[in-house]
Amino acid sequence: MKYLTSASNYEKHPTTVIQGHDNQAVRGYEDICKWIKTKMTKERNIVCVDCYIGVDQEELLEGLCKYLTFDKIICSDTIFYDNDKIYELLKRNITDDRVYGIAYYGKWMDLVDPQRLANAREEADTATGNILILGTAADYITKSDILVLADMTIWEIQMRYRHEHLPNFHTDNADEDMIRKFKRGYFIDWRIGNVHKQSLYDKFDFYLDTVKHNDPRMIDREAFEDGLTQLLQQPFRTVPFFDEGLWGGQWMKEVCDVEDKDRINYAWSYNLLFQENEVNITFKDISVNIPGYTLMQRFPKQLIGEKGFARFGAEYPIRYDFLDTMEGGNLSLQVHPNQQYMVQNFAMPFTQDESYYYLDCASDEETYIYLGLTDEANREEMERDLRLASEGKIDFPAEKYANKLPAKKHDHFSIPAGTVHCSGANTMVLEISSSPCIFTFKLWDWGRIGLDGLPRPVHIDHGMKNIQWDKHTSWIKEKCAFDPVLIEEDSVHKEERTGLCELQFLECRRIWMTGKTTHCTDGETNALNLISGKEALIESPEGQFAPFVIHFAESVCIPATIRSYTITPYGESEGKEVAIMKTFVRF
């Protein structure tokens, strides 16, 4: 082992056990169909299975029809306009850019042909016997007797784009590159799907988890509602995912125990991003995957808090993720857009402010971060050199334009929107940021070609419009690379403010402790990561939840329903010093 002194205890598949409802969860098509059949009590039964984007509708149809008999089957795909018409309607939002679109906030009905919908409704209304209506927006067609919400997680959709040639909604782009498919999903498909899904929460009868092929799991609405309610009364983790990248490293393979012989490295991991992660809840011996967006939409105030919901709506504002360059390469030199630019160009409600916390760095060499403009940086010269570099005519002289600062373990750097930055090789970053996750304008990528064999996209035009040209070395050192500020200290703990400046809405506190510490949330969410030590115990002073163990590098959500909690070094760390990073929104 290179990065640990003992075996990893990182939990890669976290779940929350739900009490009760053991008989309200089933697994496999045979048992699912048996349960549905008990509700088909009339001579004429309409079963509607409304599918989120990415659900394998062919598999679902085959699985249901293997154990249930239907006299009429209607697929909701037939109610939509043709692909070309849909493209024209969405062309402004799709854009020609490979990476960025414009967020679409409409509904599936915007893409429905009124005549085709009328035809489907007439077909359903005149059919006799048992009728199955299946597909995206199937609920539009007619009122059903049994409504099933077939859901899908965002990460699994991305994997199906990549490995199964899944196209975007009503397109023939199965073989289009992954970046373009992700863009259309992120800016259009998933957003419309989430709006529609929200309209079903108060009326569906069954919730169907379709994440694993030929292994569906179903719960009824009571178990769904109470399961998420129980989840939100205790600390919990989202299910992390890990992916390789051109600059990726080897730290997560060992520390997070995710080594895969097919992966050359692991570059990044989302481990607390509700917009793309999922949560897992278990009923007796059946686990069910719930997309983070589903949880956010259904119970936003319980998750985020009253003030958080008033400010952000049903969008969890905090993101924790990992950037691993241990034995890897530099990240791209990049910048994030300012707030006004996000709204005007991408129709996104808030920007991607962030910070880099160094969980680890190589001990035998200098490690560093590029951060902000040097005093010598000149806009015209920088743009000239970036464009020459993008054409392959020069290597961009990064150190001429960006400050190259030493970075060591437990350093924390603020990166407000508009700040040029790049973490160097042989570092392990806990990125703490607001939750938009793709708005990185790459300026220079060290001349690399992506793993897909295509040049890594750069966005010099976007970047030049967002760089804070009036912020240079002295400002960076004062506002972005400052020493921790002591908040309080006693015999068992030291609490410090670290890493985010007054331009950002997140507050970060690092708490070193050898004994129990108490934390109050003011009814708003907290995000935690154990940044030092083997493990710690999170407890409720009022007995609201069972004791919860957090291990090194794990990210944990403290939902807004928890007013106070304690953290204590635990297990192998008992009596030793551990450190927690705590993040919350400034109000």
C-alpha cells in the first residue's frame, strides 16, 4: 500500500436500512407482476408504466408480458413529433457546441403531436380487457387504474450512453460521441424528465427501480414515501461513482478500494452530488436505487432546509467530489463562469464556485496549484498565446500568466468564478463547490488528446469573457490562498474557517478533534467529509437517529431535519486526532 497504513474501510455501496414495509418491496419481474395482478380487480384494467429517460422499455415490456396478459398495448413513443421536428423545436437549446447547451425548462407536452396524442387516447378509451400503456410520458394518454413510475439514475444513463449506445430522447444519435450525448441529456432530456416525474409523485401506485438490467425492484408509494422520510431523519451517504480520465491517478484505487483491472486510473469521483448521484435504501433484503433528483424534488425542504429551498429551490447547493492526479498529470488550465454569464448563456440559476482541499500530496516532490493571474498577465497576449496553443503552434506558457503556488496536504484554496486555476500532478483534491458540475471552460489542456481519441475541447471564447482581469497575485494570496482562520479552540477540538472567500456562498469549517464535538445546523443542511483519521461516530444528542460511522474520505449528508449532532473519534481512531470538513450555506 502506498497511501494507507492499514486496509481501506471506505464503503463503496452505502445503503440505509428502512424499518417496516418489508412486505412492500419485491424483486424480479415475476414477483412484480404478481403484485400488479392483485390490483387488477376489474374486467377492464389500465396499467400505465411511465418511464424516465434511459429505462430499457423493450426489456420492461418483455418482462411484464411474460407474466401478465394484456389485450392491448400502447407505447407512448407514438405520441411525440418525429425526430426532425423535435430537433427543430429544441435546436436553440441543443446548440452546435460540443459541450454546452441551454437549459430547457419545458415539459414533454411541448414535444407531443396533438393529433397523435388524440389518436392514442381514442385507442386507449375504446380498448377492452387489460390495457398496458408504457413509455415516456405514458401518463399523458389516459387516466390509469394502476400507475407505475419506472425510474432511472443519471449515472446509469451515462453508462448506457457510453457502453450500450443509448441514444438521447427521440434521436438517432446512438453512435454520437459521449460528450454530445451527455450535453443533450444534461440540458434537455433529464430536465424535462424531472419536471414530468414531479407531476407523478402524488398519484403513482408503484415505484420501479430499473437501474440493473433484468433485475428490477419495486416498492409501493407508501414504502417510497416513508422510506425517503426515514432516510431524511438521519445522516446518509449518496452512492459514489468513479471514472477514469486522461490525467487520472492511483490514489482512489487504494484508498476507496475501487481497483478495476479494466481501468488505467481513476480521475474523479462524485460522492455528494444529488443532481447525479443516487441514494440506496434497503427493505429487509431488497435494495432500491433512488436518483438524487427524485429525493430533492420529493422532499426538498427536509433535505436542504427552509432557507436553502427559498434560495435554491429543489437543488442541493453543495457538491463534494474527488480529483485524483496521484501518479497522473495536471488538470486542464480552466476558469468557471460568473453568475450573470451562467444565467444569460446557459439559463442556469447559479454558478460553479469551488475550492480545492488537498487530502493528500506526494511527499517526495514539490506539488502545486496554478491559481489566478500573475501581475504580468496581459489580456491580449494571453488570448494570443491560448489561440496559438489551441492550434498546436506553441506550448502555452502557463507560468507566465497564472501563479504557480506550492500546495501541500491539508491546504485549502478558494476558487471563485472567474479565477484561472489548475491542480498539478501528484495531488489528491477534495473539490468543495456549488453544485453545477460541467461549467469548466478549459483554456489549455497541455496538448493532450482525450481517451476517446478526440482533441479535448477548449473554450477560449467563453473563458476570456469570464476571467477576472482585475484580480492578480496579491488579491489571490489574500483572498484565495489565505491561512485558516481560528474560530474557537479548547482541550478537545480546534475549529477553523478555511478555503472559501466572501465572493462564494458556501462556508467551510475544518474541525480537528480528539474528543466529542457538538454541531448545530440551524435547520439547514450540512455536508461532511472525514479528511483525517480512520473513522468517527456521528450521534444525535436527542436520540433522533442511530449512531452513524463515517470513514476516511467518505462524504456524508446531514439533512436539514437534524438540528444538532455530535462527532467523536471512533474505533481505531478513538483517543486519536481526527478532522472533519463541514460545509454549509451562508445566509
